[in-house]
Amino acid sequence: MGLYSQIIFPRIIDWRMSAEDMTKIRRELLAGVSGRVFELGFGTGLNLPHYSTEVTSLVTADPNPGMMKSAQQRIAASPIEVDCRVLSAEALPFEDASFDAVVCTWTLCSIPDAERALAQCHRVLRPGGRFYFVEHGLADDPKVQRFQARLNPLWRILADGCNLNRNIRELIQDSHFRFETLENYYLSGSSKFSAYMYQGVAVKG
């Protein structure tokens, strides 16, 4: 990883993802999370203040050490025990069925092998455990979809590997999760090509 990925991009992402619209989504999504939790794509720790006291421990993974460095202040301020790991989502070093919940926020877009990462999430989640997610991805409008496809090669460079047009619904379904809730909407105030959201909870059968 170069200077942009480890130093510049974490600051950009922390600024953008700290916006009030994003914070509201985090607050709503994470209100029901409890028990032993694994968070995939911890980033700069923006989810941390929104976990309730029902979370007994939190294990996190992010491949970018620059993100982890930016998260230290939030970790120090949190009453939750946090175990941060710098590692890839595609090969998690945890035992099967070792977590009550998995959290993934605006992360699946940038994982090189999202299918493999989701298979790992399914493996480490206990039967009946919940997968909490909010992601941007493939829009519901064919015109927007075509624009996403044209822009995606450049966007991946500018946004450090982020993809605009992954079908999040299909990715999660194909990983043997059952949707408990799923909402699709455009985030207001943002360009449609990057603002189509998939938000919900899926259950491991």
C-alpha cells in the first residue's frame, strides 16, 4: 500500500463517512447489535460510538493499517473491549460459529473477492446469528447502471478499490443468508451513481 492508501485516503473517507446522513444510518442499523461482534472493514472506527452496552466484545478486521491508525482515538474513548486486526476479509483466523453478530458497513464494494469474504462471515457467525449491513451498489435504474459501468474503472482508482456496481442483494443471498429486513433507497444529496443503498439484516440459517 502506498502513501495515498495509507495516509491520504483514510482522511478523505473519515471526513465523508462522518457526515450526518451516514451517522444517522449507522445509529439506526447498529441499535440492535448485541453479544460478541465481528466487524468487517472497521475503517476509522466510525461505527464504534453507536454500539450499545449489549455488545460484550468487538473484534475487527481491516487490511489498511492507515485506517487502524486513524481509529485509535475512537477505540480509546470506547467502553467496549476492541480487538483490532490488520488482515484480509477473505481469510479470517477465527473459529467456526464464534460470533453472535457480524457488521459490515460500506465495505463489500472494495473487497477484492467479496464472495469469499461473505463465505467467511457466514462461517464465523453462529447459527441464527445476524449479519448487519449497509452498502452502496448496483442501482435499480438501467440508465444509472450503465453510467456506473462506464465510470467504475476510473472510480476504482480514485476510491482505492471501491466498485460502484456490485449487486449486494445477490452477493448476500448467494452466501446462504436469509434476509430478515432489506431496504433499498437513494441516499439524498448524493449522485445517484454512488448513492443506491442496500440496508438490512440477514440471518444465518
